[in-house]
Amino acid sequence: MANRLRWKNIVRDNRGATLVEFAISAAVLLMLFFGIMDFARALYAYHFVSYAAQEGTRYAMVRGNDWPNACSSASSYGCAIGSSNEGLIQTYVQGLAPMGISSSSITVAPSWPGTNVDSSPAGCGTANSQGCLVKVKVSYVFYFFTPSYLTNSSLTMTATSEKVITY
């Protein structure tokens, strides 16, 4: 009889239920908290990618074919950038990466379509001459902090900018 009463008391005892409820609630709240943080990091990275595309295009736009010599480094001024030294645009854009953005995950693809704003080749003697377009496409691979139970824990963000060469 004493054993039977002891088992009834153990079954009716709910002292551990609070601990289990707290553990489940805390796990859900922590996942929500870290999910919000990851989403904010993703927005931060996307903002940088679009900014980097605009700055890379501006960098190429002011270094058109009309300058007398080719650029030797990403910090050179008064020099021309073209398809032969497009790596300098990648170096420049990677140098813009702030804290939290891995510069090794940034890919830059500049192009000079050889057309003007009207999409015609009129006035474009060379692809990077004044009045022609320059395009810069920046891609960044963003990795989530969330647990690996997600099937795809990375996201490739891409932004493209297009401007008219002014010099």
C-alpha cells in the first residue's frame, strides 16, 4: 500500500513541469532572437552589396578612356580603367568592405558593353570612352549563423549598377 501511495504522489507531482516548460519556451525565444539577428545581418550585407556596386561603377565611370595612362593600383588617380585592368575595380570594391563583411566572399564583374544610354554604339569608339556605359555587378555569399538544420545556410546576394562614363 505504501508503494502505491508513493507512485501516486510521484505521478501527481508537477515540480519538474515548470522546468520543462521553461526549457521549451527558452529554446523557441532564443531561436526567434537569433533569427532576427541573422535577418538584420542579411539586410546589412545586402545594403553593402548595393552600395559596393554603385561605388564600383563610380570608380570605373571617372576613369574612362580619355585619361593618358593606365591605372597601376586601385588608389591611382587620373588614369584609365578598362577590360585589361578590371581587377583594380575588384580590389577597390573589396577594400570598401566594413566589419562583418568578408572581403574574400565579394566578387566583382565589371563590363563595358560599348553602347550609350540609348543602347546604340553611336559615339563609342572604344568600350570605355566618354558617353558609353559601364556596368558593375557585385556578388556576395552571405552565411547564416542559424543552426545547420536549415538546408541552405548561405545566400548569394547580387547587385548591378550602370552609369555613363564621364571622362
